[in-house]
Amino acid sequence: MIVLVDIQHVSKKYKDAPKAAVNDLSLTIKKGEVFGLLGPNGAGKTTFISMLCGLFQPGSGEIFINGRTHKTHSKECKQIIGVVPQEIALYPQLTAWENLMFLGHMYGLKGNSLKEKIKENLKILGLESNIHQKIISYSGGMKRRVNLIAGLLHNPQLLILDEPTVGVDVQSKQAIIEHLKKLNKESGMTILYTSHHLDEAENFCTHIAIIDEGKLITQGQPQELIRQNNCNSIEDVYLKMTGTKFRD
Amino acid sequence: MKLIYSIYKEYKVLTRDRAGLAITFIMPTVLILIMTLIQDSTFKSVNESSVPLLFVDRDHDSLSQTLEKYINSSKFFAITKKQLSNEEVKKEVAQGHFLIGIVIPENTSKKLRERSTARITKLLNSFSGDSTEIVFSDTSKIHLHLFFDPVTKQSFKTTIGSAIERIISQIEMQGMIVALNTKMKESFPEAKPSAPENAPLVNVTEEYASYNNSSIIPNAVQHNVPAWTLFAMFFICIPLAGNIIKERQDGSAFRLLTMPGSYFIVMLGKLLTYTVVSLVQFILMLCVGIFILPLLGMPQLNIGDNLPLLFLIALSAGLAATGFGLLVGTIATSHDQASLFGSVFIIILAAIGGVWVPTFVMPDIMKTISVISPLNWGLESFYAVFIRNSTIKEIWPEILKLWVFFIATLSGAYLYQKYKRLQ
């Protein structure tokens, strides 16, 4: 498989922080993979994703996206990536249609192709009847689904999902995961996924990496990790690797 | 296209935020109406205009007529003419109905002329050894009565006193010329002298130091409309900062930063949208000054005739305000922090800049300090156009300051954001 993201010895330490948020992290994400990045709070997931998205540069090391770095090819790297933040990154006073039209234009899309893309996604995720309703009136699950569509509009090669199913009902969760599976299967979209729903990660991801205190602890295919650690589930592996101590 | 959609999005967000719209448009309208009505009498006092004056003329001759004409021409006083006794005049002034009361007794001019003529006649007679005493028809003393309210400013008292003294001198002089003329005719009966000239040798011309011969007098409307419009324009920093903070908190900024070149476009969209909002505020507030305030008995706002320059000032102030909003939104970490910091800072800048109390009534130290406020730069520019009909040549330094402030705040916001991302 072709490598889409290549992380080489990346470290990042915030000013005045006692230790590095990401510490000599190296991993690869191959094209077509559903890559689960798991770790407790403060493990360095958000810092890693921020660097991957080009929000800031690593203190040391290199991040290659399709063989290019943000330093030299920021625009090309950003065009490859679609981001679905953990927060509902939508304008509550605007309708779903207005939000998606705005974000589509910001990705450089326009015209009928954008409109068709929005309609298609809204239909798949069961939102076509609420298209002209303000986001503020949506339920949590509906907001999550629109949040997901916003990251998909420009057909990214790499979709980064930061806890995409947090706080939603089972139906919405299933709709989101099924849609993502379909995108991964049909268009070969690479997905980087973070979540604290470990059973969901076990079923959804083709590859999982567990990080803690900025370091990579283990990685591999879910079943392989379970087998190697003599555990029954990814949750057991996770607890075995990261311990039961609170991470507040 | 990205920019147009970004502006459209800001427009939609703004127009659906009713509380924000209220702050943006209703607050300055209410402030202009209230503050203008409150400050109207104060401004009249500062401008020394329309001081109520009671004028009792029992003389009906040159002194009273000339004095009345002079008082009218000064434009400081609103004259009410009545026939009252001295006691009644005193009562009227004491009750605060008038600041000044003037009583010119009957035959004052006649007596003044007689006595002036007598003085010169006596003087000229003394040259020929004639020491005959002149007998007056009325030997009573000439008394003018002036009544002042205790709160009357010294400048008004001086004005009235000087006017009376000047007119008395004129009448005395005229009497002397008449007496001299008569005596000379007696000495040279064959001579045919020309008529004595009464025209003053020196003419004092008073003019407002304005351009294009304009002589608009500043009043409460001309202060309060631009002052509170600028206040509202700068107050836009609160909804703008809130908008930026909200985008940062709900992850939209994160998402926009991951899109190629989009965050800059979104910021530019905000800048342009909020600048247009500030221009709309400006136009609406001008309309309040032109159409609403006269309905409440206030003078109509005279905006002069240089509309392009007014637009340039409004645009410069709008950009300065928006730049400040972007800076506050970038630095503040929460909506509460931005609201508190933004509002307190704007109120301080407004107070320093002469929005609450105009700089021309401030003590010297505050006048010096006021020049640090961007609201003062805008206000002085508006004054210059409204009152002095200035051109760009006179006010470009103020406009330049607003542009420098805009560029400085914008650069500050950019550099701070870059610094934070590096941290």
C-alpha cells in the first residue's frame, strides 16, 4: 500500500509546558486505511492533528503528506485534508444549506457541483428535509452529521475525524460510521480517526495506534493488537498499555 | 468568490443576531437623542447663545434703540421686551426667567444729549470769558438699571456693560459735535461747513475662522451626532470580537485554518462587512441628526457640503474600529473578557477623546491627553467638516492617524495570532 502520511520523529513542546506534548513520534498512514489514533486525555492527539493539518509546525521532525510538507507545499497539503473537529464547527444562526455552501466555497468549490454534492450528502445522512432549518434548532446527532458533511465536500484524500460520534444517539452514530465505511470502501478515502469509543474504533479501524504522553506505545491491526497482548478487546489493550490512572 | 461568500456569511450571521443589531444601531440612536437633549442647554451656555434678556425701554430714543440693536446683533441674547417696573424686573430675574434685565429710564437719551452739549458749550464759552451756567430742563441723575441673575457668566456682564458704555460715549460724542458745530457757526456765520461725519473711523469685522466663508456655530447636535456615531462605530469591536472568539471556541476557526488560504479570506470578509456596518451606522446617525432631532426641537444637523470627505472620515474611522475589534477578538480568550475589555477601553477612549465632554471645555491637561484617542481624531475631523467646512488639506493628519491605527491594530492581530500559534 502507498504511504499517504509519513510522520518522522516529530516532537512539539509548548512554551512553559513541563514536558513535550508530542515526543519523537513516528508512524505512517497508508492510502485507504482507517487509522485509529487512540490515547487518554492529554496524550498529544490534538497537538498531533493540529500539526498534521498545518496549524503549526513541529518543533522537530517532519510530516510528509503525499510526499510533501506544509513548510513547502501548504496549499497542496491542505487541499488533500478534510477535517471534522470534535466541536460542532458550524454557524448556529445559519441553516445547514448556508453553512455547507459557505464551507464549500471556502474549499474553492462552486456552482452546481457544490450544490449537488451538498444535496447528495444531506440525503445519505437523512437531513434532506431539514436542509433550510437553522443549525441552532438541530439535535446533537443532526449537528454531528452536518459537521461530518462539511469535511467531506471537497472529496479529501485524507479525512481527519476528531471524536466524530461523541454525544450522539445510536442511530446517528450508526449513520455516521456506515457513511464513513462506504466512503472508505468505495472511494478509497483514507481516514484518521480519534475516539474514546474503543469498541467503535475496534470495529471501524483497519489500523490502530495508541499514544500516551506524546509517545507511540503500540500500533497494528486491531485483532493483531488484541492477540499480541492476550486481551479480549481493544479496550483491554488500551487499559493495559495506558494504565487506569486518571488523566485530568 | 470566496470573499463574496465570506461577506455573505457575515451578513447572514449579523442580520440574524438581534441583540447584536440592537447594540449596533439602536444604542447609538438612543444615545444621540438622549445626550443631545440633555446637553442642549449646556452647549447653548458654552456657545454664549440665546441668553434670555429682559429689556425695558422707557426711553424710546437713541440710547435704547442703539443698545437694543447692538444686543440683537451680538446673537448672544434672546431679547424679551416688556414694560415693567424696576421691582418687577428684579423679580423676573430673581425667579430665573431671565439671566439679565435692563431698564432704560425715560428721557435718558435726551438728558444725555443735553448734558454732553452743555459740557462742550461751557468749555467753549470759557474761551470768550463767558461763565454763564447752563440750566437743564431735568436735573435728575441719569440711572440705568441692570439686573443680573447670580449665575450669569462674567462674560455676559462684561458684554452688556461694554455695550452701554460704548453707546453712552457715542451719544456724548454726538452731543459734543453738535455743540461745537453750533458754536463755530456763531463765530463764522458766513462759513458753509460740511455736515459732521458720524461714521466710525475703525470698523471691526468679526468672522468665524472657517473655510468657504461658512459660519456654522457648533451646537449640541453637531457635537453629539458625530461623537456618539464614533462611539457606536468603535463599540462594534464587541460583536466583532465575540464573533471571532466564538469561531475559535466552536472549532470553526480550526476548520478554516485547515482550508487553503481561507482564514485570511474569512478575516477580510469580517473586516469588510463590519466596515460597511459602521458606514451604515454613520449614515443612519446622520439621518437622526437631520430628520429626527429637529422633530424634538433641536437644531438640524448641518453636514456641510463636502460629502466625499465625510465618507472618507467615516471609512477611516470604520476601518480603525474594525481593526481594533479584530485585535480584541484575537487577544481575548473569552467572550466575557472581550466584552469587558472592549467596552471599558472604548469608554475610556471616548471620555478622553471628547465624546462625553467636548474637548473645548476640557482643562488644558485633558486637551493634551485627548489627542491619543482615535475617537478624538475622528471627532475633530467631523467638527472640521461640519463646523469649519474644512477640506482634506486641513484634516489629512487626523485621517492618517486613523489609518495608522487601523494598520497597527491589524498587524497586531496578525502578529499575535502568529505568535500564539508558534507557542
